[in-house]
Amino acid sequence: MSRSPRTLWQVFRAPLLLAVLSMIGLVAALIGDGLLDLLSWLALGSTLLVIAWYWSRPSG
């Protein structure tokens, strides 16, 4: 059973989203306090949540 080939956008959209979230989190951590600290924690933590979700899925 063969799958149709994926487009470049389909392959890289999730990693690009995680990269943008990480950059937003890092910049927010550098430039501000208060709400920007919260934003940085949420943005940087989202990557860890995605990794945990992916690893918790059953393989197959």
C-alpha cells in the first residue's frame, strides 16, 4: 500500500510552527517581565507538550 507523496508544506508546517513559537518565547523572555514572562513560558513549554504528546501515541 503506497501513500501519496507529501508536499513540502505538509512536511515542514509543524516544525516551522514550533520554531516560530520558540523564537517568540525566547524574545519575550529577553525583552520583558510580567505578562511577557508568562508568554515565554507558554511558548517554550508548547514544544515540550508536543514532544510528550507525540511520544505518548501508540506506534503503528
